[in-house]
Amino acid sequence: MSGRRMGAVLPLSRLCCAATIALTAGGVVLPVSAALGGEPMVVPSQSNDAERAAPRLHKYMGRIIAPTMHYSHAGWLTRPERDREEAPDRLLALLSVQRGQQVCDFGCGNGYHTVKLARLVGPTGRVLAIDIQPEMLDLLRRRTEPRGLTNIEPALATEGDGRLPAAALDLVLMVDVYHELDDPAGVLAQVRSSLSPRGRVALVEFRAEDPEVPIQPLHKMEKPQIQAELTANGFKLVEQHDELPWQHLLLYARDDSPLPAVVLSPWLPRPE
């Protein structure tokens, strides 16, 4: 994601990319870890007048839409610290992904979650890996091909076409992606049409309610904001989890799904 003092490279688009940048208390970007597999990355730089003067982003339902990370920062997605900061295995366990399912890693980046999903759905399942940057999909292939994973289908999206199949997906996963969508309503309409009758979309977003989460506010979301946007676009909340270290996990189904709705609960700090 740009706009986090990572360097002067501008994003190709604001549509989708699964990543985020943590800050120190002084507002300085933490060092980017070495990328796996020689993936490209940039050295953090001080912000300058040109970066500060970049065009301001637009809003959706009162929320400023954040910029997307450029592919040259892809090394951040596979940083070693991510396992501790985001607990991806715990996340996937909460999603209850099953063998043979059809799932989508929407805003897959270089495939951090894609590889794990492919192993969970097995050879009879499929992972549709979608991103808007072709370079991200190239990096994804460089990670998956040596592992012999043949159940991953990379797909290059455009701002008007998310490349989603109709009424076929058991799960659409968006990790740190939704808050960057340039056209949330348009994308959600495509996601809604892509879900099977019991299909779900999982939104994983850094908690804006938690001041201890070291992420810029522009790249965080509050539960009520997520709920307002999803229900306005034909979804109902069917699961919610607060167990992840830094992130909300909210799962939605179509509002005409047979899955029962649940009431949104506020996020509360964990007792010491």
C-alpha cells in the first residue's frame, strides 16, 4: 500500500491487494523483511513534499478509501513477522475451509494465503487467486509452481470485472483488502453474485477500535462501519471472531442465504 512512507512508487490502482504496513510509535515504517524467493521490494524512505501533495482519495459511506500497495513492496506480504502479527493458521481454522471447496483469495498479492488455501481444499478443490496487478500474479506463480500446486487459478481483474464465477464460490476471502476497494459497492455486487447459496465472504481488517494495533488509521476499520457497508449491499452477518491478534474477522452471506444471521457484537479489549 502506498501512502505509508514506503517510498515514492505510486500504486497502479486502488482496487485490491492484501497487505499492510506497521508503524512504530514515532510514525516510522518498520524495516521490511527480506522477501521470500527474491521478490521485489523497496527500501523505506522519508516522505517528501511530492508524496504529501498526492491527490486525496475519495470516500464511501463516510470512510476514506485507502490506497493500494504497489507490487514492488510485495516482500512485506511474506515477512516472517506476519505469522505472529496475523496468526494466519488460526484465521484459516476459523474459516473452516473444507476439501473440495471452491474458494477465492480476492486481492491475493503474491499468494501468502493462496498457498495455504490450496492445501486445505486439496486436489478436488480450487482456489481462484485474483489480483489487479499482473506483477503480483507473476510473483504468485513463482511461489506456487515449485510447490507443485495445480489447484490454483490466477486471474487478472480489472476495476470493472472481478473475474468471479456466478453462484459457484463457497468462500471469498479478503485479507486487508476491502478497505482499499475503489468501488466497494460494485465489487460487493460481483461477490454477492459469485457466492453459492451457503457461500460466505470473509472480511479480515485491522481493528480501528484498538489503539494497540500499530497500523495507520486509514488502513483500519471499525466493526460497525464494516457492518453498515455490507448490509447496505445485500449481505447479512453470519459469523464474527475477535480471536486474531490485530484483526477483525467478519463473515457474511447473501441476505437470502439459508445461513442464520447473527447480531454484531462490539469489539472489547482482552482482559490482561
